[in-house]
Amino acid sequence: MTVQLAKLRTFARASEGEPPPIFVGRKDILVDIEEVAKEAWQGNHATAHGISKSTRIVQGAPGAGKSSLIAELVSRSVKNGDTERAPRVLVLPSEMIRADASIALAALQVMIEMPQSNWKRLAKKAFDRVRISAGLAGLTLELTQQGQAKTQTPSNLFDLAKNQCKNSWRFPIIVAVDEAQSLRGGEDTAYARFIQSIHSASSGLPLTLVLAGLGDTADRAREMDLTRGLQIHDIGCLTTPEVSLFLLSTCEYFGIDVRGYERQLERLVHACDGWPRHLHFAIQALATEVLKRGAGEGLSRVDWSHIEKEAKASRTRYYQQQRSSEMKISSVLVAAIMDEFPIDNGLKESTVTIAAIMRSIQSKVRDQVGWQLPKGMDATDFVAHLVHNGALHQKADGTFTCPIPSFRNYLIKTGYRDA
């Protein structure tokens, strides 16, 4: 087995936001999204397409792999592009449509007219950069600025449906909005009206909406008047078999022979709790060490204690970034809240609301430093803040979990230390 140096160097330098070299798990979610998109396509001569209220929400804490799942959707659409009814995927970062919702309409128009060969080339290139939207939106804006667009960008999906002959829609399109928890403008914003039109299928176009974001994404969707038909997929830790598959498949992808080093690798990933972001850190630490010690030697010369140390340091930096100033102000309160969640194989649902727990704790220790809520926040606000920063995750059934066991332990340790 030959170590793939170029791949290894690229991955060692990769940012946290880039997709993993090997995607594992979440197959049921991918299939569900693809199948509902195929059902939205009614055939070449249909007078109307779409399925009303078939929006999918993918939500999880920071580092759960939401963007990676969307990137995998794009990758699968490229591979299956010649298959009948195979959907194309348009990924829209939330900041893009918040700034100018017409970019989404222009990108859709470009995608409709794009030949399959061009789509595969552009999508594959964009997949390497995580998002396809940059390529499509960039192409759209360039055409518009140079006055070369075939038609004027429509102002809404209904105009797009009128301008574009129904027979020119040769495939369904999945519109995926990343970081959707930041769509807080309410139902009367331009982007909300765009999203509502897809959700209601009122334009007759073969579009399926996917919103990917933190645990309060479903709440953001309801604020945009998407009140029914929200299928929510919660994502979190990978299972033990999925972690093993990821580790072995990734090492094989890089040409690293793991025979004889299974125990060291198992110890390396054990501390990750199956959390995708932490697994990314661990494999990056391994890649860096392999390159440093002589890639031609594989794992024979690596310093496993150094790899574990670097992976742990990356996890700690992640915890520090997620621990906001508000959480530091209320550090003891946060620790007490986290302590209310016994961990059993990673997660356990609460039997009462977090706000009730918080009020109960505060009633016993009202004015002590570290126990007070941040200025301007009530209990409900603080719960939302903990969800936004990954300390808690609100599941589709309304219950809360601690999505990252090691982050929970960190918050408890640092919080009680401040007491």
C-alpha cells in the first residue's frame, strides 16, 4: 500500500469546515431527501411539479456534520446525474440569501439551463470547496454584470416558472440552505417568501427544500411560516461501527497500512465520543505526524503520544470556542445544568424542561457569582443560547440532550472550578 502524499498534505491543512475524505453514516437521511426530491418530479410533460409541505430539516450541534451531509448530497448527485429523476443540488449559505434572495433565483435559472457535462464539472469542482453555491452564484452574477444573461433574473419562483418552459425542467432540484438557524427575519422577508414558495410547492416547480442548522432550526422555519410538513432529522454522534468504518476507510483512502496498529488507532478515536468534528481532529493529527516522521514509513515511526496530545489540544480549542462569554459569566449555572444530564452511552433525554431545571437551581443559590443569568437573558433565552453553542440539542420531539459528552464534561469541570 502506497501512502498518498498529496491527499495527506491537503487533508492535514484542511479547515474544520471542509468535508471528510470519507463519508459514513446518515444513509437513511440521504435516501429520504433524494426520494422525496424524485417524487417532486412529475415527468417531462407535466403541467406542474412539486410536493407541498415536504421540507426536510437536518439539525445538530456544531461539528455534527451537517455541512458534510449536504456536500455528500452534492457528490451523490454528480455520481447519479445520468440516472432518471436524479436530483441536482443547489446549496445556498444562509448569509447569501439573507443578503440578496435574487441570487438564489438566478442560480436556479443557470442550473436549469446547464448541460449535464457542465453540471458534473462545476459540481465536482464545487464539492472540493464544500459548496456548489459559490460556483453557480458566481457564474450567475458574472453573466448579469456583463449583460450576457439570456433572460432577466426573475423576482420570484412564479416568474421563474413562467419564463422557463416546463419541458426544460429535466430533473428535480434540491435547494439546501446551510446554517439555516441564522434565518431570523420572520415570514415577510424576501428570503422567507422564497423558502415558503418551495415549501408550499405553489410555483409548480420540482423543488425540494432542505434546511440544515443548529437545534433551533425548526423554530426558525416556523417563524418563516413553515408550520406543517417539516420532517426533522437529528444528527449527532456516529455509532461505534460507523467510527470503525470511518477510521479504516480513511486510512485506506490515504494509503496508510493499519495492520499491527489497531489498538493505538482505537485508543485515538475512543476519546472522540463518535463526534464527527473530533474524529476530524484525530485523523488530522495522525496525518500531520505521518508526514512529519516520513510518510514512506507509514505508521511505523509515528509518536502515538504526540498524536493523542495534538488531537486533545484540538478538542480543547473547540470547547473554548464554543464556550461563549455568556456561558463564562454563568459558568457555575451551566455546570449545574449539564450535571442534570446523566450520560448513558453518550446521550440521555431529560424528563423536564431545561428552563424548569434552571429555575429550580437558581431558587437555591440566587445571588452568587457564576449562578446568575447573563444580563438581558431569561431562562428561555439562555436555553436557546446553550443550544446555539452546542451545549444542548433540542430534538424533534422537544426533549433536550447533551450532544457532545466530552464537551459536557468540560463545561462541568470548568464551571465548578469557577465556583
